Amino acid sequence: MAMRTKMVISWIFFVVFLGTSKSLFAQTISINIKNATLEETLKKIKQVSGFDMVFKMKDIKDIKKHINLQVEDKDIREVLQSCLQEHDLIFNIYNKTIIIFRKSTQIPEMRTIKGYIRDDSHQPLAEASIRLEESQLGTISNKNGEFIFRIPARNKSRLVVSYIGKKTAYIPLSHDSLYLIMLETAVSQVENIIVNGYQTVAKNEMTGAVSTIKGKDIRTSGSNSLEAAFQGMLNGLEVIIPSGNIGSTGHMKIRGASTVVGNPEPLVVVDGIIRENAWAFDQNTLYDLLNNGNLANTTRASIMGNNLSGINVDDIASITLLKDVSATAIYGIKATNGVIVITTKQGNINNQKITFRSDITFSPIPNYKNTNVMNSTERVNLSKEIIEAGIALPDMPQNIGYEAIYRDMISKKISYPEFNKQVSQLEKQNTNWFKILGRTAISQNYHLNIASGKENISYYASLGYRDERNAFKGNDRETFTGMLNFNILPSDNTKLTLYLSGSDIKTHGYYMGINPEQYALNTSRVISPSQFYQKGEGTILNYIMNNSNKIVQKPVHFNLLHELQHTGNNNHATNIHLNAHLTWQILSNLSINFTSAWSSERSRSKLWADEYSWNIALLRGADYGVLQSPQELPFLKYLSPLLEGGLLDYSNMTHEAYTLKGQTNYRCLLGKKQHHTFNMTLGIEIRQNKYTGETGIELGYTPNKISEYNYSAQEKRFQYIRNNFPGIYPEDPQNYSLKDHEMNLIDRVENVFSLYGTLGYTFNSRYTFTLNLRNDASNRFGKNTNNRFYPVWSTGFRWDLHQEKWFPRQKWINEITLRTSYGHQGNVVSNISPNTLVSYVSKDLITNEEQLQLDQLPNPDLKWEKTTSLNIGTDFSLFQNRLNISFDLYKKKISDIVVEKEIPIENGFQKMFINSGTLDNQGYELEIEAIPVQTNLWEWRIRFTAGHTKDILDRSDADQQTLEHFTNGRAIVDRFPISAFWSFPFIGLSPTNGSPLFATMDQPNGVSQKVPDSLLEYLMYSGCREPRLFGGIQTNIRYKRITLNAIFNYQVGHYKRLNPFISSSKDGMMAIPSPEMNASRELLYRWKQAGDEKTTNIPSLQNKDENVSCYLPDNSLSRNSYGDIYRYSLYNRSNARIVSASHIRCNRISLSYHTTLARIADLNLSFTITNPFIIKNRKLKQQDPEISTSDADYYTPTMSRPKNYSLGIEIIF
């Protein structure tokens, strides 16, 4: 049966082959050749017939006889035979390939292979060239990207596949007969060009340091921000993600710090236009605001996003990172910190593509695994040990936990058996706060785009919708995006490009001080979810009655689920951007560009708490309804600083930006062989950023209700008491009371006028010289006109060694290039003004007159921060571009850096900002791209990036730094990095009571003495808070249509403090865990008895914390008005609590499958896990090594990055 089947299949194949051969052989040609060689004749036949030809050149060139041939509609077989028969040559025809060989030559055995050619978006590529390496055999793909190719069966060479604007692919042949071949577009390059936002520069004429990546490579399902997508992907870009909050933003830096008090973020450019932040302050990320002392701004920053928030990653074609002065000088004063250039997608003429993609992301409920906090049994046992050790409990009465049951037992309210029964119930409670506060969140993302064009117009249009939900209840974001790009060719020498984009983002977060993750970690698990417990006391209510001063302070009670319902943090941001670029090609080598751009961004932020919330109870002085109850004195409610309703803390901001730019471009080729290439650009630019809005606080707020608070009654409430309650005299020595609406108006304008130019010269594609000049004028300086203008310039050189005649021609060496650049830049610290800054405060209580508060002294001598940069780089491309290496060394010197300086108090202010000192910044960058495996079935690509940076301060002339500055990482100390921090030298635990001991302060004889005044001599240097080495690893493995992709980022060389083993009180004293609080499991291993100091460094719990301020040179660490500093606070800031924060994080693992649907569409399916794991110091437990805060007394108030699971689908028509 098997033999018969084979015979039938063989006959069918033979008949089909004969039919095919017949149709081919029947092709006729007409040709007229006179006095031509055989080689010329065969080339003419190939041209006329469209057939490919394969022959040995020596068989043809040796024939000197000329041929005369004139035929009309004759079979091609007969024509070939007439030309070859007298020369002992024969031929065979396979499909459309003619193979010519001598009669004595054995006919090679042939086989047929088939395949599909696709671009990096899985679109078919028509007329792609496919040929056999070191052979003349070849073919092209059809309109569907398909090809059929007959090749010698025993040929083990490679297929060479090429297409205009794509990277040539070299595919090793295997025994397979079906090939799927993907051709990549060079990143941000078509025909080897690099887009820098102002111009397109040929790759071989680029002297600066740049890094590029495709938009599709950074798209990550389940990622909350573009910064997270950038992390580990762009060489030289350091990204720190300080929070897992939806709406939070990352902190980005290029090549380390270039300023001390200014904004360190790189400039963002989208389609040639600078994209400014929508906020009137520069340091707008949560990372920068964590320690600024303004809790409201910190809370807003946790969800408000930044200038990248409205950009849909599906609309991005490429991202280019401009790093050195040669690449960034054209942007002038804005580019000292580097530039991120984002180019969006464009349409294609006569090539329509419709793409729909969607993904659904699942965020599981967090859990207590590896959190290092106590369960119910451990927490109850800790309370037992505290009581048995005679340690005093908190003064306020408690109605929860072991302490409450114990009080009831000793006060005879319950019996001892009942006491044991209730304790047993507490030990089994184990409330899962993560489950109660969390949820299995489902996020959705949809994006539809159309890229098309016809004749003289092409367009790209897209719509996007994203619904994101945090794994913790109460944090959500809804985003709409839209984009419309047009490329119009009104005539042969003009081009008009229009960009229109916008977004609408609504984000919901948490009110000030509310963090569900931290609550789950820090709240005792013996508490039931519905239980209210006392948490603090309300505002003190004072009055005099019968010549006696009376003080009323009521307890207030808290429940997080209740608080989440009655507080909120809402942000609504909308933006629209409109750009127009007109190019007029006056001559073949001369063009003029005109650019105009306008953008408007509005943000409405509301932090609110209604009258039922705990936050308002604190302000009001009692829980809701208590002051109005019949049991209370009738006048108490009028003593409250808040008569009714809640509180609204609002911020309404509008940002408008204008750009006008005119630019002339000239390019010419000179010389007989056109070896001399000149490029010149001259331009003028005017930009304005205008910020307007108001921020303020309104009392009496009620959600979803229009209400007007009676401020007049609020102001006259004390008079009402005196009139209606004789003998009662209210006092207001410390109450919080608003006399009127509290409002701050924002009106800030930044104007920049610029002249710029570039000059480039290239000789024979070997040597390139560039010169960039720009002069910026800004209104952010004082009266000294010499400081209003600062020229920015750079020069660069490039040497393409592989173009030299003497360069050895080796197959494994494709390209070797050397680059260097040098230049000067200036930076404006825009959040420091040369003018006096004041703000309105409440009216004077005695005179009732308006008051102004001095916020910043004027500095008419304020100058630019000046940066001098040097870069040396090299690029290697080896083994047919399968190994690419790029390496850069850089050094920057920033002078006249802005620092804070203490001044005599008679100036009315203690400090002001001045220009003083220098900052030295140096480092290196390495990027390696390799394709270790590339066959028809398998392909493995790997990319490794590394960036090392080191910044050192010098001659800063800053004030003498305090203990607080040294220990929180804010000290400005010459010859040390900006993020350096120090710690107290811990030497062990006391053998008598287990308290922490410190060098010098605690002598071996038990006597304490004052430490040296020189803190640098006494404190221990603990390293840097920010990584010194950072980078990423990307690996991509493809087997047939299945692709496995993984992205890692690593950060090395920095340190951080462990969370405090026990929190401090508001006075800075060690605080015994109150009954409602959970505790770290570190306390299970604390010192308990003499001898434990030999096996542990966790101090004991004591009744009283020792005030050691008298032994320290300053009291900057004090939390109270008496200047007290406590021993246990020093322990939290000691070297015993320092660990390495070096880590490697897997950002994403993705598995995808590609197929074609009936030749009408491409289908991609994917499964992605984001943040699946992190390798870090095990001492960190639940702490994220990427999050760095300066407060050693309290837990880090941020959310961890969640692990997400995503399913994605993409359909391309």
C-alpha cells in the first residue's frame, strides 16, 4: 500500500512538473543582436525573458566568437540552443532559472525551498531580493511576500535577503523547505539616517554619542508608564521607578548629575518639538518630592504623571537618546541633561496597513510572603513580653489587641479563663489585610491605527483606550489618546507635515497619609477589618470658665476601609498638541524649513476629605457627631476650627507652549568624484512657556454637592460663644483656623530666544568634522545682561577606519569607527528665580491687615550653570553585522553650580541660592548586540548595555553641613558624590541593657563623651544612594513562529538603609509598638538578656529612650522644639542598618506566536509577565532596592512594583 501511495504521488508530481515545464518552455522571445559576445548575448536574453541565469564565468568568457542573432516570437529553448550548441554547452530550465554548463559537467541535484518575507511589523515585503550567497542564483518575492526558489540540493551556504531600507539578512540553509524571514528596519534610520529633532543626519556623518531603539521593542503589556518601558532598554539612560502606583512617574537621568538643585531630568522632544512638563515646578516626580516637606504636593505627585504620560507607546516609531555635547548642543540650554527624541509613526504612500492590538492584564492580590512582619501569634507574644518586662504601655486607652484584654482582666472586667479564651481567639485572627484591601485587578488596553496614503498625501491615524487598575483598591486610571499625522506634497519641491495629538487622563489615588500596602504591612493582624480603633487625638479646644483654663481633647477613631470611602485624590489631565512643518526645497541642495507648534495642557487636581473621615475628625477635634451630641457641652462645637463639612485641597493648572522656528539647510557634494560633502544649517527659534492657575484650600467641602462654607460664621464663632454662653471665654492659642479662602495664584512665563547653526564636512565617507553653535537668551536671570545670553558650542570628529584603502579587507570585519566631541553648554535652574518671591498668608490676628511671607531673596547676579564636556567613542560591526559593539568614555565639568548658602539673618532670610563650585562627572557606556544563533528554525539575539557614572563635588563653598544633611544624603561635601550619605558608627549592644552603642560617644568604661565637631572624621561614609553602574540585558529567542523575549535591568554600587526595626514617635523617641500596629520580625531576635549582644545586633525594647543630644555637635536631627535626639534614632541611622541595594530585576518575560490568516492578515498572540522576580540582598526582605528615601525613622511610604500577567493580540491587515 505504501509503495502504491508513493508511486501515485510520484506520478502526480511528474505530471504537474511536466505541465509547469511546458508552460515555461512555451515562452517566446524576440531579440535582435549584432556582433555580440556570448556573454553579452546571454545578458540580453536574460533581460528580454526575465529569466535568471546561472553559469560559470570562465565557461563563457573564453568564447571569443561573436554572434549575430535576429528572431521574432521564438521559443526561448530554441534560441538558447542555437547560441550554445557549437560551444559544447548545454542548459536546463528550472522554474524561471536557466542553468548553463558544459556537457562534461554533472548536472547538480536541485531542491525547492519556499518562504515568506516580512518586515518587523509582520507586513509582507514584495519584490524582496533572495539570492544564494557566492552564486548568481536568485529570485524575488511576490506581492504577498512569498517566494519559491530552486537551489542545488547539497549547497550549504546562506540565503542573502535584502530590501530597500531594511537590514540585509543572512539565513543559513538547513534541510527545511519552508522559511519565515524577518527583515528589520535600522532603528530611526532609513537609508542610514539618524533623527535628532532638528535635522536628519547621515549615520556616517554623526560625531555624537547616540543610542536608538524601535518603539515596538519597548512596548510592554502591563507596564504603567513609558519610563518603566525605557528602563534597561536605552544605553546611557538611568531610570528609577520609585513607586508601583498607577499614575506615578519614574526618575530619569542621562550620564549622571549635571546640577545639584535644578531639574536633572533629560529634555523630551516629540516629533521635533520640545515637550515641557505641565507643572509649574520642575522636580515633579514622586522620587524628588518624597522629602520636600509638602505632603499635599507629594500626594499629588504620586498620580499626576509627567510630560510622557499622554504618549501612547503604540504610536512610537523610534526613540533616540542624545547623550554628548555634540549631539545635544543644537538644543542649547535645555539639553545639558541629555535629550530623548521620540519619533511617531507615519503613513505610507500606496501601502495601507490597519493594525488593531489589545491586551488584558491581570494583577493578583499581594500577599505576606517575604514581608518579614509578624502574624497574630507572634504579635500577641510580643505584647505579652512587653508587659512582662514592665515596659510602659501607651498612655491612651486602647480597645483592641492583647493590651485591651489584659486591661480588662486586671481591672476584673473579665475572668482569667475568659482572658485566655480571648487571647486564643486573637492568636488565630490573622487578618489578611492584603486580601481585604486588594483585589484581582483586570486592566484593559486597546489601540487601533491606520497607516495609508495615495499619490501626494499619506497619513497615520490612531485611537487608544486604556483602563488600568491597581491590585489595591482605590487606585485607577482611564486614558484616551488620539493622533493624526499628515505628510502632504503640494508640489515637487514642497512638503507639509502636520501633527495633531491629544490625550485625556483621569486618575484616582489616595489621600494624604493613606497607603494600603503600608497599612497591610504595619497594621496588627489581630484587628478585625470592620473594627474602629483610636488613632490620635483631635485639635485641642480651649476655653476659660470660672477663671479656670479648660482643655478639651477628644480621641478620634480610624478604620482604613471607612477612610478610603470618605477621602480621595483625583487628577484630570487633558492635553492637545499641534505642530506644522513646512519644507521648501529651493534648489537640489538648498531647503528652508518653517515650524510652528502650539500645545495646551490642563490639570485639575483635588485632594479631598469629607466630614465623616478621620482626617477631618483630627481637624474638627472629635469624631463626626460627637461635638453635637447632647452629652457634650453645647458651646464645644463652636470652638472647633471646622464648623461643618470637609476639606478640599485643589490645584488647577494650565500650561501653554508656543514654538516658532525657521531653518535653512544646505548640502553639497564637491570634487570630481564628489568626495567632499558639506552640510550647513542656520536657524532661529522662539519659545514661550506660560503657566497659570491657582492652588488653595476650601473648607466645608462635600463630594458631589455644591456647598458654600460660611467663613464669616467661622471668623465670628468666638464672639457667638461670648454672646450666647455667659461666663465662657474661648481661646485660640494653637487652633488651626482659616480666616478666609486660602488661595495662591500662579503666573509664570519662560521666554527663550535662540540662534543656532551647524556645519559639517565629510571627506570620502572617511573623515567627518562637525561644528554646532547656539546662543540662547532667557528671562530667568537678573539685571546683568551679560548673563542673559550664553553661547553653546561643540565640535566633533569621526573617522571611519573601514573606509581606508589600507584597512584589511576581512569578511569578519564590517565597520570600525572612532568618534570624539568637545563643547560647552549652559543650564538654567528655572525653579530658582532672580527676583524676590513672596506669598500671601492669613491676615494679622491683631491688626486684621494682609500679610506677605518672604519665600526667596532676590539674586540679580544669578548666572548659568556652565558645562564643559568631552566624549571619546568607538563602534565595531563584525561578522556580517552579527556582532556590534559601541563604547564611549565621557567627562563633564559643571562650574557655577547653584547651591544654597547661609547669609546673615539681618537680610530677613537665613539662606539664599548662589552660583558656587564645580561638579566633575565622568563615566563610560558599553553596548553589545549579538546574534549567536541564526538558522531558518532558530534565532537568538542578545543585547547588553552598561553605563557607569561618577560625580564629585569640588569647591562648592556650601554651608557647613549638619547631621541631618549627612545622614539623609543631602549633604554637599567637596570630593564626594552628590548622593553620598553617612552613618553613625555602631560598635555593638550594651551588655547591661541591650541599647545600641556608638564609637567615641560610648567609652569602654561606660562613660559617654561628646563626639568630634568634624562630622567627616566621626561619621562613617556609607556610599551613594544612587547606582554607580546600571544597564540592561535583552534576549530574544525565536523558534519558527514562536518567540521568547526577556528584559532585565540591573543597578549596582549603591546602598540604602533598612526600614527602621521600630518606628520613632513624633518626638523622635523610640516608640513601643502600640496595639494597633504590627511589628517587624526582627524584634523576635532582639536583645533580651545579657550575652545576647554576642549573637544579635537588634537592640532591646526599653521603657525610656536616652537623650544623647549633649554628645552631638548639632541638634538638626531633633524632632521636637527642645532639641532632643534619642539613642535609638541614631541606631536607625547607623552603619548596622546599611545594606547594598545592588540588584537585577526581570522587567518582563514574553512568549509570542505569529501566524497568517488566509493571506489577508497577520496575527500575533502573546503572554507576558511583568516584574516576575528580582535578585537582591536578602536582608531587604519586602523593601524595594530601587526606592530610596532619606527618612530613617519611618517606613518607606511607597508601593512596590506589582507582578502582572497579560494576554495580548495583534491583528495586521
